[in-house]
Amino acid sequence: MPTIQLHGISKRYSGSTASAVDSLDLTVNDGDFMCMLGPSGCGKTTTLRMIAGLEQPTGGSISVGDRVLDSVEQGVFVAPERREMGLVFQSYALWPHMTIRQNTEYGLRLRKVGRAERSRRADEVMNVMGIGRFAGRYPSQLSGGQQQRVALARMLAVNPGVMLLDEPLSNLDSRLRLEMRTELKRIHQDFRSTIVFVTHDQWEAMTLATRIAVLSDGRLQQIGTPTDIYDRPRNRFVAGFLGNPPINIIEFTDDEPTPHIAAAHRFAESRPHGTTAVPGSIGIRPESIRIESPSQAPTPDALTIDASIFAILPTGGSWTIEAVADGRHLFATTSIPPTCRPGDDVRLRVAAHEVHVFDTEGERVGLS
């Protein structure tokens, strides 16, 4: 499938003063597993529906290779059924009066594929999805996870050039979500498909995507590989949206700073930013914090903060440690059983390269 390109795509609904999607530029390469990630109302589903042709943009253009699918300026709109794309909805959208086989064959029937070929392709994808034994049953007789497999099989049967998935796992329990993530990963590898996947779940995006597009208020905040997005967030929104526990943010204000905040501010200002931007805050991932004894010698080129242990929360194979420094609560995570206890005085150490520095507007400063 050629590259999908969105140029300045906008969507404003009648009577609304704000755009659901605002001048969005996005490129989905052939073979990408692109996850559009963001909170509710950020414009990700609206963008997916515009790619599918279920919504018409009010500005910009959408093209696949040299073929223009939408262009407000040129007055071009290609109907959904002519876009060679498959769509799976959050609600699965299975026909309740049709058997699983009939649901799987539905798209092929609309395309007037012959009966023998319909049956062959339906058998093939039902077996791939592990639902062949349910061919004669109805959707109401299947579990949520099985219904999701039927929806995916129906899409795969028509062999679409692009697969569009709108939060398809959100109705499943945690165990089934894990199973379906593995299934989607396998589908992407086996079919070498181009997939655009909408989710608000950071772990779905991190585990599935080859690239992630983070959206907020209808605007693209950052696009990159999962590692890039997590390790080098472009701004505080991206940094705060990914991570559990969330990133620790220490803000520098005009108020009289505490000793530890002042030390953190001096540390941020001392970093080589390659810019004249003024640091407004720093971000520290919980897993970047090392907990040491206050008597331990300071480590060069590291940020250190004296704190006391507030709580230790076991989470199975790891521990979340809540510490307090100057009244500010900071979280650390470790896979090693902690030796400290609530009330203990400790020193929090963070290597310099793991401290994220943001300016007063919340944008990332330099290569920190």
C-alpha cells in the first residue's frame, strides 16, 4: 500500500467554535503500525473516520500515493467503499441475525465475490483467527474476545490495503486485551499490513506500534517510535501522558524556592542546552530514580535530592516507592526489593542524561 498522507487536515463541526482536528499533518508509511494516542476528545477517532471516508474534512487533503481521496480545495471526495480500507469499530458492529460465517463473508458479498471464493477466503481467515469452530453460531453466543476476532476476520477477508482500528480492545478485560495485542502483532507481521490504530491506552500504543502519533486538542504533539516518544518527549504533555506512575515534574516558580528546588533549578540551568531558553521545570521518570543512603558520597554529573520515604507499594514483580522532599511527593520504581522503610531519610539520585528539562512554555529544552 502506498504512503498515506494527511496535509493540513481540519474538522470543525457545525455550531462549534473549536476544531476537532486542527491543521494536522501526518504520514503513514507502507507497513506502518501507526498508533494515534491521546485522551478522549483529542481528535484521534475523528482523524481515523476522515481517513476511512466516514467524515469529510473541512480543510486540507488526504491522499494515498498519487491518489487524492479528500481535498477541500479541489472538491474531491472518494466514497468509503472505494478506498480499499478495512475498518473495525470499538463496538465490533457485527450483524446479530447473521452467523459468524455470514458476518465474515459480508464484505466479500458486497464486493460480489463468487460463492466458492467467498467460502474459501472466509474459511482461511476464520482459521487464522481461531474461530472456525464457531462458523454456525451467532454473535450473541460468543464472548467479547471471540466477537472481536470475528470483526477482525471480516476485515481480513476482503484483504484491505489499510486496516483502520478504532479502540478495538477497550471493551475487553485485561487478560483478553493482552491476548488480542499479541494477535494484532501477529496479523501485522503475517499480513505485512499497514495499520492505523486509535487508542487512549499508552501500553497498547507502546507494545503494538512501529510509530506513535500523540494528539491533544486536535493537534499533533509528537510522532516517533515508542522509544523516541518515551525517552525524548517533545513537551510536558507528551512526557506526562506516557508512563505509569507518571513522570515526576518539578516546577521552578518565582516564589521563594526550597533548598531542593533551588538545587534542581541550578542543575537544570547548568546543563548544555544549545539554546537560550529558560528552564521552567524538569521531569524525572520514576524508574530513573536511584534510592541511596544520605551518607553515601554524591555522584558526579547527577541530580541528588534529599527526601524521606512516605510509602512503599508492592505491585507484584516491582515496587513503587513514594518519597517526600520539601513537601513534594516524588515516585520511584524498582524491581529490586527495597531495603528502606517508611520514615527513613534517603537520597534520590538521577543521572544527568535521565533528567528532562522543559522551558516555561512546557517545550523540551535542547537534548537534555
